[in-house]
Amino acid sequence: MRILIANDDGIYSPGLAALAEVASTFGEVRLVAPDVEQSSMGHAITHSRPLTVRRTSLAGFDAWRVNGTPADCVALGAALWEGVDVVLSGINLGPNLGNSMWHSGTLAAAKQAALLGLRGIALSTSISDGEPRFEALSPFVARVLEVLLPARELTLVNVNLPEKPRGLRWTCQSVRHYDGKVVPGRDPMGREHQWITVIPIEGTEEGTDRRAVADGFVSITPLRLDLTDHEALAAAMARHPL
């Protein structure tokens, strides 16, 4: 199995190396990641300038850095390495739960894989004090891959690991609102700046990714590329025929 690994935290993120270490027990691994952090970049694609792909040294893995976005990395990695079976993205330093999926660069890399007809799995973890303890998370990452890699019917999956997992759960996406207010402030030079907050402001729903992680479980959420609200479409067609 050929496993392409990307992220949005950058080629030197410890989460990337931790994921590669676990994934290497399941198949042949290649890392293609941004040369700088691209968090919250969403599904941006670079089309207005050429991109460079440069080999880099990273813990003995076949690793390449790209001066582009997470989605760029997957597009280039899949084009330059024939026969990719699955794309893993992560492990992101911070969760990608609920509505944060919309702007997640980590998930965008997995979505790019699905758009290319490949399978994409995004993995993220919570942080409360410094860097995550990947040595403790690795057995749960391995369990997730044991479940998902053979499940070829699942083409796009979002996975979130709490700091101290106690099991795995299938979940749906939380769609509760979060605080997107703009908070004004000043930098050390006294210049005004603005800070966009992304903290949930409503409680978690049972069966969702946010609830699972809050309860200490690894959240596994199958997703799809089709954003159509089919129920609303059927109702609109019935009520407002064109």
C-alpha cells in the first residue's frame, strides 16, 4: 500500500513525523507537506504562480516540502508519485471538530484526495499544555488505521483524538454555532489589530464529534463531498416547480 501523508502545520511539525511513524507499519510512506504553516487555509489551491517541490531530511522518511497549500501538496504528491492508495493528513496540532471543518487545512488535504478519486483521512488532536504526547496517541492512531484502511467504502473521514483517549466512536459532525466574533487589540508596538475567535458557544450534541472528544473518545466521522441538501432540494422542487 502506498500512503501519501500531508498536513497544514508544515513539513517539520512533530505531528507529521508521528503519523508517518505509525503509517509506515501499514505500507510505503511518502511525505509531501507545506514548507511553512498553513493552518485554517481551507481548500485553497495555488493557480496564479508555479510551485516548487524540494526534498528534505525528515527522520529517514521520503519527505518533500512545497511552497503551497495543503491541497497543493496532495495534488502534487499524487501526480508525482504513481499508485497512491490513500492520503493521510495530520496529525494536526489542535482539533478540527464541528464547524471548524469548513476552514481546516488538514481536512482540505484529505478532501483534495477524495476529489482526485483517492481516499482521504484527516487526523487531528487536542492540545491543552504544550505539544501532544504522541507516544501515548500512537496506539490509537494505529487502531484508527486498522479500522479505516481496509474500509474502502469510506472515501473521506475526519478523525479527532483527545489527549488521553479511552476508546473509539463513530460520530457525526456537530453543527452547533461557534463564536466567530472579531476581538480588537493592540500589538507590542501599540498598533491596532483584530483577532477572530473560533470557540464554540453552544453545548455539544449526543453522537457528535465534539461530544465524543469531550468524553475522551477518538471521534471517527465519515464525510462526503456532496454538499447538496437533498431534503431541501426535494421540498423546493415540489413547492416551487420551475
